[in-house]
Amino acid sequence: MTKVHVRSIGVLAPGLPGWEAARSVARGELPLERAAITPPVPRCLPAAERRRSSPTARLAIAVAEQAIDAAAIPAADMEMVFAASEAAGEITHQLCEVLAGTREISPTVFHNSVHNAPLGYLSIAMGAKLSGTSVCRGRWSFAAGLLCAALQAQAARRPVLYVCYDSPMPVPLQAACPMVDPTAVAMVLAPERIDAALASASLEIVEADVEREWPAWIPPSWHANPSARGLAALGAFAAAKGMARVPFAPGQALEIRC
Amino acid sequence: MKPLAVTAFTTTNPAGIGNAATLAALRAGRTGLVPNTLDWAPIACWVGAVPEAEHIALPQALRDYDCANARLALLALEQDGFRDAVARSVQRVGAHRVGVFLGTTTSGIRSTEIAYAHRAADGSLPANFRYETCHDMDATTELVRRFLGVSGPSLTISTACSSSAKVFAAAERYLRAGFVDAAVVGGVDTLCQTTLYGFNSLQLVSEDVCRPYDAARKGLNIGEAGGFALLEDGEAALQLLGYGETCDAHHMSTPHPEGAGARLAMAAALEAASLEAAAIDYVNLHGTASPANDLAEGRAVHDLFGDRVPCSSTKGVTGHTLGAAGITEAAIALLALEAGFRPGSPTTRAVDAATRCRFEPAGADASLRKVMSNSFGFGGNNCALVFGRAA
């Protein structure tokens, strides 16, 4: 078991433009009204990087910006953990399509293809020079990344920016990995309780198969997105003494108790 | 930090399958690199391959994971009694207390490339294309977990070429917090079109054998490798003493010109190990042989270690194994400590004086107590590790 303090939360998904909206939906006060997400434009990226970066990177950075702003802690003072199943589906597709044809890869597409590209862009844009780790654990990526980030906050005695994101998979990859909507969640975690903490949570691994358990408000079309497990867990942070169980491994769940 | 015991380790790379073969190649100054003859990537360059991995058959229950990365992972796991060492840990602490932490940059993407080359008329991928068990960055980690029969908290790290160095740092935090009692750390990356054509597009691939820190270096050679180490609490002859992780915050594919982020990572690793720079007996450099990396890293190393500490890059022996570079060079650092041999850089002919640090192309017998291993990746992602040999 470990303890973590959540200083702020950022959310981006169709119908969920930020934490305020997501909290009301997670509490059941308002229904989710899905609206096509406006492609997010991260403020911190200079124009050249905005053009060069992938839509996935822009999604991750935009949701991270929400959490950083709400935390009122400079990104340069935080360590970073980014979690995603796919580095960037649209880049993988572009790359593999070119490799099956002319094989003339663009250098920008190649460096955008690394799993840590969104983290790299954010680090460059915000001058964040502390530890930055890009992690994956397949469909368990949200819970695995959250625990990794919490342990990092504890070990470093510093705030950690945690971001988990997925963007739609292009055809034909979508047939094998049916991610159709962008979903993303970001949190600033702190090792010690701060006055402005939004919630304090204990994290514990328990034996439980919760792979098929979803809050009713999460659209089934999001179930393929590992980061949607982060949205499903928001209920734990949205109310006093909230609790959520998110899949952590086959037959295991990460229990989040606030 | 409290030192961690390294109770087993193994490397399989182009220079050797297992530790003994790798050490023999390092001692003989023999490169595992060869001129590229891959018919699916006819680029004028040298590569480092492990062709023996092709013949590995996965157990029936794990056949869904079959891809180049999985085969190399299983070949590597069978060397140096590593599997048995994990089995002993499992017996001692329980399967749920052993985690797997692996690095990779491209996982099984070679399978995806092949699928894209065989799309149907309507553009769809072949029916046998498997996303979750081959393409996913986590596929090899889940395979290794199942193959070893362990169920502790696990993670895949993909931070380009620092991936399988950073797994040591992540695993240390899980051990320290009591989430696991033993951690299998490591990494696997295999040759694919993505990295061969990708690095080629950045004009970073050398047509000649790579020559780290050479005044006439022309770029890197891509290699494939798999390797593992077992970390546990307690006493052992070999130990992980410290690690440092930083970001350059400078450029996506070019290092900071003075290696500022690299220097901070090395300094943080020394601090974690409670060591002065003078205590380090050898630095295994990232040393890709790209003009920019070697210049920036050499200067940062010199800034921290001055002229005293002998350094070399072993990428002229193994190639740049990308997501597996961290574990490959960690294993080489551990072999160096164990054997009392400081590896050289046999393909380097004339050291570039502008790199400043004390680069030693010739390997030599040396009593080594503490060594550092550097790994840096795209996105400006840096990791330095310090290993030691108990007195």
C-alpha cells in the first residue's frame, strides 16, 4: 500500500473538456453529453512544434497543461510519468504505410514515433529537466502508470505530473485495436499533503477481476482506451471517501481509496 | 540510496549469446557487427544481428506472443542460469512478489511492418496480425511475466535509447516501497525497418563499422539485443549503487551541445550512490558514434570526471541496441566488475580530441570497484547507473 496526494486533475474526452465537467459527470449530477472534441492546442508549444508534433502529443500536452495550471506548480519543478498503450497510432500508421511503399521516412515522423515523444515535447516546451518516464502496460496502462508515478513522488519527495492518454487508431490498425475516441487524464501528485490537495488516496493491489466493470456513464466505445480507466476512476476523487478499482494485471486491480 | 543486490544477469547481443561469449568478444576486441545483408532493409550500413533467435519456438500456451522480440527475449532468458535464478527467487518470496520491468523502443513492430506489406485490396491487415501480443510496447513484458510465472507489479518503459537503463531506477522504487521483493529488469529490441530507415532518414547511420569517439566517426550501427538482471534486497557481490534520470529539455533528436542533461544525470547517480566522481573506476559511455552524441557526452563526462577516469563505448562491439542498450551495457559493466577487465573500443582508430574525456580504445585488465553506465535517448531522455563490487 502507498499513499499519494492529488493536487490537481486534467481531463479531455468528447463531452469532458476539463475536471469541473468531469467531476459533475463522475458524481452522477450531470449526464455525459458527448460532443466532438475540438483538437486541443497546447499553449506551451511554439508554433513550429505545434506543427511538428502529432495529434496524440498535442492531446497529452493539452491535458497536462490543465493539471499543471490547476496545481500552480511550475512544470520545471515536477518529475513526469506519461503512460499510453500506443505511442501515437496515426504516426505508426504513417510510418508503416511508407515502409510498405517508398520507404522514404520523414525524420520528423520518425522522431514522433518514439513512445516518449509527447513527454519530450512537453519537457522542451516547459523547460522540465527532471526525470521523465514514458511507460506502457497495455490495457492496464492507467493503473500501472499511476502506481509508478505515486512511487516516484514518494522516492523523489517532489511533485510528479502523471498523464495517461489515447488517441483514435487509424484504419486499418483500428480493426485490431478499436480505439475510436481520444481520451486523456492528467494529475499532479505530491508526496506530502498540501493545503490545496484535491484528494488524498491510498493505492493498494488487490486480487479482483474487474476487467468488465465500468461506470454506466462511460460509453462502451471508450472501453478499448486504457486511459478511459482513468476516467472511470475519477469517481474516487470526485466525492469524499470515494473508492475505485481499476484493472492492474490479469486477476488484479489497483484499489484507489480517498 | 540503499544498494540493491544484483543476484543474476545475462546479455545476448550481436557479439555473443550469454555473458561468457560477450566477455570473450570484449577481451578479444572482436566486433559483432557485420555489413548489412538484410533483404528487407537494403541500406548501405553495418548492423548487429542475433540470427540464432529466429530458431526459438515459443511454448504452445504463449504462441500468440510469437514475434522477433519475443524470440530474442526467450533466447536471452535461457542463458547464464537466469531462469533458474528467478525460479529460486519465486520459491523464496512468492510469484506475486516478483515484478518484471522491461525497456523497448519498438517491441514487435517488425510484425506490423510485415502486415502492412501484405494488406488486402481493401487496405485491411492480414487476419493473423496481432496487436496486443506483438505490437503493443508491453507485449514482451507480459510474455516474460507469463514465461517466468511471476505476477508482481510490472511495467514497460519506452524512453527510446534510455529505456532499459531506466528500468533499474523504476524497479528500485517498487522494491523500496515494498511492492515487490525481487525485480526482473531488462530490455529487448530487434532489428526492424522502422529504426533502420528512421535513423537513416536522420543521416545518423554509418556505412562503415561504427567508430565511437573517433575523429572520423560517421554515425551509429543498429543492433539487436536482449538482456536481464535480477534485483533483490540484501547482500551480493554485485550491486546497483545509484541512478540518475534527467531530461535535456532541448531538442527531440539532438543532444544538448554541452551535454548539460547528461551531466546532471551522472551527477544525480553519483549523489544517489553517495560517491565522489573520483570513486568511479570506469565509465561505459553511451558513445553511439554519432558526431553530436559523442561530442556532447564526452564534454559532459570530462566536466565531471576530468582526465582521470578511463572511459569507453562498447557500441563498436555490440552496435547500438536502442531500447536494449541500457541492459546490454549494464551487463557489460557488471561483467567488467566481475572479471576485472575494462573493455575498450576496438573499432576506434584515432580518438577525437574535441570529446575531451579520457577515452581508452584498448581494453585492459584492471581492478574495478565502481563503474558507471550511461544511456541517453531521443526526446532528451538521460539515465546514468552506478554499479559496484562488494569488498
